[in-house]
Amino acid sequence: MATIAPATLPADLSAAIVNPQAYGQWADLQDRFRWARDNMPVGLVQAEGYAPFWAITRHEDILAVSKDNARFLNAPKSVVLAPVAVQMLTHMITGGSPHLVRSLVTMDAPEHMDYRKLTQSWFMPKNLGSLEARIREIARASVDQMLATGGTCDFVHEVSALYPLHVVMQILGVPDEDEPLMLKLTQEMFGGEDPDLNRARSIDFTPEQITQFVVDAVRDFEGYFMKLAADRRAKPRDDVASVIANAMIDGAPISDRNAAGYYIIVAAAGHDTTSASTAGAMWALANDPEQFDRIKADRSLLPGLIEEAIRWTTPVQHFMRTAVEDCEIGGQKIAKDDWLMLCYVSGNYDERVFDNPERFDAARGPNRHVAFGAGVHQCLGLHLARLEMRILFDELLDRVDKVELAGTPQRASSTFVGGPKTLPIRFVAR
């Protein structure tokens, strides 16, 4: 590819970066990002319907921006890529906010840390240790369900979409019977661009119509959680729902909008990203029987399997930041108020950091992926995600002797949160 102008990415690459379907065609997208890393690691994206923004594609630059929370903020503009028309619609719906959901990921200091501290202890290793036995019970039940299929199943539908969901809903305090609703709304919110996941199950819609589907899912979430919050204020329990419902910041209760956003980020992001990484691990193992056998025989490799699955899958594919002053990234001048995309999909495949990045290697080390972000906005649930995956694969490897693909897996078509949406496998139980 030849550049159009200094610092401006080629039109076809810019079009791919904003195209949800491109993220479902992973190998081709990685080829495009490789070109960007080698030739224009900080490149201006000019795509029809979108405000110009800078694509940050190298690992070191993504880390630098992620850790510099004074110069690169979350709040001024949308933290998720959206066309101009969708941003205008969001402003209209919210009364002037660039964020459809106001949560930890849209907040900056000092507000961000005030809200993060409300639930942070629930997701730290000390507290999670007390939940390990219960999580193992859930993992065993999930493996039971897989084995009950008789040797062939869609691992996403039978295991990876349901197991992390059940775990996080137990912590949050959502009743078991409401978990199907939580899964449905999460898929509709994060999968609005994918015809197999959005509310209308179609691709023939404008960005504004797709956004309306997402808005409807968010409103359903908000309605559900406001009822849950009212219940927990009246009858508090030992769960995260009660913490959020009764939270106080600077001596005053948090707003309904902030409470709803907190519930949504815990409920949705708390399971969907782990579901994707879990499916990614199984996809890789089904493609590599030698690696499957090696990990089955040596469980000390499980932590490496988990980190590699998170890197290789990269469920959160980007976040946006806004520069608050003139600065420079990777040798490129950035102006105040410029919008930047942290391309985790690219950073986690950067050959400068990861040898042969397309290869899945559970023994890879060090594995300094950026899938959890970095700095003060690092993922709140990273310890839970690692624990869930370690326990599930420990249980699964005890009871499955062989696994292989039984069809062609498919990734979700989404620019923001993605991963396998189907994973047909064939397995031999022990």
C-alpha cells in the first residue's frame, strides 16, 4: 500500500479499521495492522461518516497512552468508536453526554478512582479465594453440560457463553432465572453490529438503526437494574448489587445513571470478555492436539494458556482516548482535542514484542499483552477472569482426552468487543 498523505493511512486500511465485518475476518485484518505497524504506526484514519482519528497500532505506543492519564482522557469524547451520526444521536438521547452508558470506562480522575474503590475489593485475589470452591462447582457443572452433548457441541453456546455469566451473576447477585436475559442483553449491546447477535438478527440497517438496538438493550438493562437496586436498598445482601445500590461518593448517594452504568459494566463486561477468551483457548487447543496433550499432562502451563488465550483472542478490541494538549506519540505530532484509537488487536500481535504472534503458544513468556489495558484503567475483573479460566480448564482437562474442530469457527463482526461467536468441536470424554 502507498500512503495518501503524510501520516494519513491508506483508504482501504482506514475503511477496514471502522468496518465491523473486517474484525470477523481476523487474519486479513491482522495483515492490514501489520502494514500499519511497519509503515505508519500512528496513522490518521479518514473514513466516510467518521470524525478523523489516530490509530495507535504499536504495543509500546498503546502502553504509553494507556498509562498517561493526565494527557489522554476518557470523558471528553466517546470511548468507543462510532460514526458522527451515532455520536449526534447519543448526545441527543443522553442530553449532551458522548457516552450512552456512563461507567468506570468513561470516567477520569479523581472520579474514576472514587467509583472503582466501591467494588474493587470484591475482585481482588483475597476475596476471590473465598469464592474458588463455588466457582469450581460451576465449572464442573459446565463440563457436565458439555459432556452430556455426547461428543459434539458448539463450545460457545454450551460452555463459554454460560460459565462466566453464571459466575459473575453469583457475585453481582442476579437470580439464576434472570441469567438468560443478561446474556441476551449483553449480546445485543456489544453485538449490535453483528447480524447473528443484534436485536433484529439482520445486517440491513443503518448505523443509526443499529445504535437504536443498542439503546433499547441499554434501557432494558437500566430498567432491570433499577428494580434490583431498589430491592437491595430495602434488603441489602452480601453481594455487589447491594454495594452499588447503597454506594456513597463524597457523602451523597450516586446517581441512578451512574448506578445503572456500574451495574451494566459489571454484568456485561464481567462475563462477555471472559467468554471470548475461554472460547479462544478451546479454539487454539482444538487446532493443536500436541499442545492440548502437553497442558493436560502439565497443569503448571495453565496460567500461560490463559494469558495466551487473552492475547490471542483480544476480546476488547479498542478504546478511544482524547488528547488534552499538543503532544507527540511515536514521532507523530498530536494536537489538543485529537481523538485516538488504542488498537489492542494490533498491539497484541506486534512482532516487536511477541515472537511469531499469530502462533498460539501457552509457554510464551513473558506475555506482556495489552488486552486488560494498563494504568489506572486496567480491567477491574482481570483476577476473576484468570481464576475462572484456570478452574474451568483444570476441570475440563481432567475429563476430556481429545478435542478437535468439527466445523469452521466464526468471530463476531464488531469493532469494539469481539471473539468467537461459534466454535463447533468434537471431543472424546475420558
